[in-house]
Amino acid sequence: MRGGFVRLWIGLMLLTAAASAAAGDAPISGDTQACLDCHAAVHPGIVADWRRSRHAVITPQAAQAVKGLARKVSAKQVPKPLQAVSVGCAECHTLRGDAHADTFAHNGYAIHIVVSPDDCAVCHVQERAEYAENIMSAAHGNLADNRLYNDLERTILGPSRLHQAKVVFEPAADPTRAEACFYCHGTRLTKTGMQTRDTDVGELEFPIIRGWPNQGVGRINLDGSRGACSSCHPRHQFDIETARKPYTCKECHAGPDVPAYKVYAASKHGNIFSATHQAWHFDRVPWTLGVDFTAPTCAACHMSLVVDSEGQTVSRRTHRVNDRLGWRIFGLIYAHPQPKSPDTSVIRNGAGMPLPTDLDGTAAAAFLIDGAQIDVRRAKMQRTCRACHGTGWTAGHFTRLDHTIASTNAEVLTATRLMEAIWEKGYAQGAGGEKGSLFDEFIERRWSDAWLMYANTIRFNAAMAGGGDYGVFADGRYHLSKCIMEMQDWLAARERHRLASP
């Protein structure tokens, strides 16, 4: 123990007293108090965030007593030791210790570093169950377990080298993958050992966790669960206000492949949000349309419990984000009905490829929802729309969206027919051969631009009533048509060269 530890300890006690006083009326457990005794000084930002949280000021027992739509705790029963104390450090980081591979001895406690959705489910059981059915919860495996997506990822993230006059892409390094695709999709966490660190209070042992830090939506946790509640409810305040603001969704939906945020920012909804959101009440449950907010955010359309001025439910709360979505407008390679299962790695098209459509656009129908379910989900979304818009406005919007889905799919088909002709004539290798790839040549990259960037941008613009530029010049139809023309010219140039060769 270092000589300055006594002075540090006195400071810790003073800070802890202030932290406890500011935390509110909810009693703090002795175990959490022991955590605060050190971490108020070692990690003051974490403690300050927690002090501002609802967890710090209300017990699960009091939260369960809330009646009606305002109730936030969905569990019917909370373990007795947790009922009458605030939800603090120990209540989360010592919970279900036997289930967590990263549980370790720390100052007399068995704690784990990574709190998982299965821990949160002790109080938020319904939210956890819904999220497990959400395609985001399977985001890690949906990317990592799909050989075609792996190949696309490799040609984007992997280091390149020149081999026999050809650029070859090697698999990407784990740090690169973790800060790129798997930042949002979620890494797989693995405990690889223990390490001793020299801290202000002496030497302490901590687990080494491969894939950490990460808060991706499909993170594979050390208890085997999938997801991270902190993706939308950041540590350690976990507030609903942050989750309801579009900046949270922007973290992974900034484009150009998923340009939801920038389209929203340019839309009339985003215009109203930017101008007036300072006066909105993002923390109220239920969320009253016209009182607490006056234009939708991502959460209002896709997740939040929204009521009208008379308290009647417009949209029920859900953590299954595709509940109100019939179509998956993110083209792979075409827009298609939403998958039945959150695990899209099981999907196979007619050619046996792990894609939701054939290359001609035919849907892998056995794995996708049918027309009746599309209508059910669309009706849920339209109910939200009609809380502000007339029936004619709402119907016109969705008619236009349907047209855009069909027309962009048709444009992608044109680009794909050109790409197939290029493969057939041998001007690009494609997936043939032992090491064939659909994505590692320039013309294949232009083909993927057509469906991954431009068609997606056009659809998001239509779906979210975005500013017109995203339908035309900002990665929209101008670029899609230009891409198709470039592919045609590329093929024609190769044909002319072949015919001119002796």
C-alpha cells in the first residue's frame, strides 16, 4: 500500500458522503456504498452519472408500485435483496456472478465488468424478451456468420497487398473490425486471462477481455447473452431521454449505407426537432404527443409508448424495433420483406447463397414475413402517422414509398444484369473458383455501390420523407443512374478491346 493512500482514503470518504447525500431518498445498499467509497474519487464521472440516474433515486419496489402506463419496470417479481435499495454498482455488477465468465474477486466482492441484457432482465423482463426478437440483438452473428458479408467486409477493411500484379485483400485485424463494422454490430467478448495492474490503492488483478470495450447492439456477452442495453441507454445514467433523441441512433445510422440520421435531419420532422426540441419533455412516460413533443424522433416512430392528449395509446412501447416495419429497405441486395427470425445468417436464397433474395430479386420467401404480416406492421406505423397527419397524407406517403421500393429494386436489377454479363464474359472473376469473390474488383465495387449506397439512400429518403436532395443528388438517383452508366461503359470498353485484339 502506498504512503499516500491515507490521504486518498480521507478524500474518498468526503466525496462519498457528498455522493450519498445527492443520490436521493432511495437507500443505498452496504455493498454499493463500499463501491462508492472508492469509485467516487477513482471514477467521479461514473458516479456522477449514476447519481443523476433514476436507478439512484428510486427502488425497484417503488418502481413496481407505479400504476398504469407510467410504470417502467415490467418484472412482476424482483429478488427480495434488490427490492428496497437503489439500483447501484453492486446490484448490477455482482448480479448472477456464476453466469459471467469475467467474474473476479475484487476487494472482497465477486464482480463482473460487463453487465448484460440478462442482468437488466431481472427488472426489465419484457423489454429483454422483446429485444431478443429484434434483428439488432443478432447483429454480431448476422455479419460474422455470413460468408458473403464476411467477404465484403474483408475487401473493405482488410489490408491490401500487390501479388502477381493483382491487389489481394487479407482478412482484417480484430482491432480494425472492432472499431468499424463490429462497433455497431457488437464484438464477441472473451475472457483470455487475468492481469495485475498497479493502481492508486495498490496492485489489483483484473480480467483481460478480448473484444472490450464495446457497446454494439449485438454484442456477444460473457454470460452468453446477446446485445447491450447501453447502446441506447448509455452508462451510467441509462436514461430514457438519451434513447429518445435521434443523436443516439445517429451513432450507427449515419450513412451512406444506412443514412437514416442525415435524411431525418433534412426532413420536415427533423426541421421541427432542430427548431423546437429544447422545449420538449423527453423523460416523461407515457410520452404525450402534442404536449411532450410535437414531431417524431426515431423512438417515437419505432419504439416509444406514445399517447394522445386524452391518454389513449397511439403506439405501445416495444424493444422489437421491426414491430412497425413491414419492409427491410436496407437492400441485400434488394429491398425485401422483414426476416421472420432475428438470426438472418440462416437465410438461403434459391441458389443457396446467404441472401434474402436471388440475384434477380426473387425473395427467399420461406425466411421472410408474408404480405399479411407486412400489412399488420404497416398499420401500426400508420397509426402513429395519423396522430399528426390526415388519412390521405398518410396513404399518399406509403403509396410513394411502395413505388420507390419497386423502382429502386428495378434499377438494382439492371446493375446486377450488367454485373452478371461481366462475370459471364470473364471480365471479372466473381464468386467462381476456390478464392472467388463478388467484391474484390473495381467493377464489383461499383456494382455494390449501386445497391449498398445509392438505392438505400433513395429508399430511406422516401421512407422518412427526407429532404429531396437525398432522393436525387446526395447519393440518390443521380449517382445510381451514373453508376449504371459507368458499368455499361466499362463492359462496352472491354468488349471493344476484345474485338480489336488480334
